[in-house]
Amino acid sequence: MSIIKSLLGIKEIKNTIFYKDFSEDNRWLNELIDISSRIKSNKKKNIDRDIAFLKAGISGEKNVYYELKNSFIPMICLHDIRIEDDDYAAQLDFVVITHKYIMILETKKLNGDILINESGDFIRSIKNNYGKVIKKEGIYSPIAQNDRHVRILKEILMKNGKIKSMPVISGVVIANPKSIVNKTKASKKIKDEIFRHDQLTEILNEKLKSYKDGEMFEHRMKEVADFLIINNKNIHIDYNRKYSLTEEDFIGNNEEDEVVINEFKANKVEYKKIEIVEEKIVEDLIKKITKKDSEYKLSEKEVISSESNDILINKLKEYRTSMARAEKVSPYFIYNNETLEEIIKVKPKNKEELMKVRGFGPIKVEKYGDSIIDIINVL
């Protein structure tokens, strides 16, 4: 039906449509925050630095998303697409598909003032609170970076028959309103391709007017968008390797740290049977059971409860381990031992109750909630 409408000139896309929407709830950010909360060594500062960078990037992308969403331009947009072609890969902040061109937007929330010289070099000046330049440094050209993304995307789309002569162009968006970009000495190409986020709608409209040859039908626009979603490749980050984390980095002064270390060790063994040190709650149960009757006598109800908790702990551990293997992360990334102890105590019957357990937010509840509740309800 959409093909017929396209041939008849009937347009369905009248405003900006996001096929893959923007979300501030970032998986990588959540994972880094979780790791940072457990690191005891000075490597924590490197992780916290990356958390700050990632937050800045997300904030910048939010600014760009707002401009796209409110541009009232008939186009399809996608956020956070990663594509691969043989040995090449490209992480695309935004893909904009119009009936005249496809544009890849690279979002940069750069700090400081940026000078682009005649050679295309990007030089950043950092100032103190009094406005005095205290540091100058060269930074990797986002123009060159996005040109590479354009080449990869164009090659993939042409190879798979999604486009023939449709222009695939670059746009680098400076999303920090405090940054000043001096491009007076830059080449025309760079001047055209780098702009502030509040200029985005104007730039998109100008380019729609400038490309006069050919037009992509709406059904083809949708095919390109669907193709990118289907071929979006999520990346797994090995944080242990990235930050050179070892068991010593998790060492602290409390009992839970010892369990974390054991889990860290277990995660490094390739899918061998994992035996994790029992938590304090299990030790307490064992002590209760093994105490002499003269010192402490368990009631029949307490014995049943203890046995039930013991089974539940093992089941929740087995589930945690299986999910950690599937996601290739340490078990405590799924939920730590303190959280496990609270689950045993609360025994949530639904997602709303699980949400109240410390360590469980909307993402974890959505990912693991149904399985955890099923495990609890079965016992």
C-alpha cells in the first residue's frame, strides 16, 4: 500500500518520525555507575571520569533530539545505530533520512573554545574562571571521524541495494551552548558540515532546497530505516579489560567485598561450575540449625522457613549466574549479595514490590523481574 501511495504522490510522513527513539536511560552509563559503586581502588577515578563524559554526551544528544523532534520536517530519524561491514564498524549518533538525502549527525558536547585552522586541525582552548587561556590542545577531528561513518554507511546501503545515487552526507553538531567554535579560517567543507544544535533545523531545510536531483519515495525511506534497525549491532564492553580491573580493585573492609571478589574470580573462569561463597544470611541459617538444642531450638515453622530460604537463595544464584554468562558480565552486575539478601527478606510478589528493593530500578525490573518473581512464587 505504501508503494502505491508513493507512486501516486500521497505522502504519509508529514513530520519527524523516530524509528529508533532517544532515551536518557543509557545501558552503558548504568553499568559504569554500578561498577563505580563497587570499586575500592584508585581506578575508580578513571571510571568516574568516563561517567562524566558519558553524561555530557547524553546531554548533548538530548539537545539534538529536541531539535529534530521539533523541526516539523517530514523525515525518519534513528538514534544510536551501530553498523558493521566486514572489519569496519561505525557508531552513529543520529541517522536522518529525508526524501532528498541521508545525513549522519555526530554530536559533540565539547568544552572550551574551538579553533579550526586552514589545515582542518581542531585546537581547543581551556580557560580559567578569569577568562585566561591556561591550556591549548589538539583534538581528533570530528569531521574526519564522521566522514568515515558516512563512507561505511554508504557502502553498506549500496551493497545491499537500499540506495543508488542518494546522497549520504555528514553533519557535526556542537551541542554545548557554552562552546565557541571559530571556523573563519576553515575550508568550505568544514564550514558547511559543523554547526550548533540550535542551527540544525535551518541547516536541514537548506540542504533540502540545495539537492534538486532525484527524490526517495517514502516506502524506500522506510526500507532504509528498517534495514538499519535490523542490522543494528549492540556492542559488549569488557570493563574488566578496559580498566584493567583485578580482584584487588574490589577489596574493602566489609564482608560483602569478599563475596564480590569471589564472584570476580568466578566470572574469569570460562563457564565452569561456579561455587560462590555463601552470604551472611546463609551462614546465620547454618548457625541456627547446628546450634545445640540446649542453646537454641528451632520451631517447625522456622525450620521450614530456613529450608525454603536456602533453596530460594540457590535458585536466585543459579539464575544470576546464568544471566551473567549470557550477558558476559560479572554476576554482581545482575544483582549483588546485599540486594539478594533483601529479595529473600521481602519476597516480592510483583514488579511493583521488586521495584522497592534496593538495587532494582526500572531497567533491571524490566529485564529480570518476571523471572525473579516466578522463582519466588514457585517455592
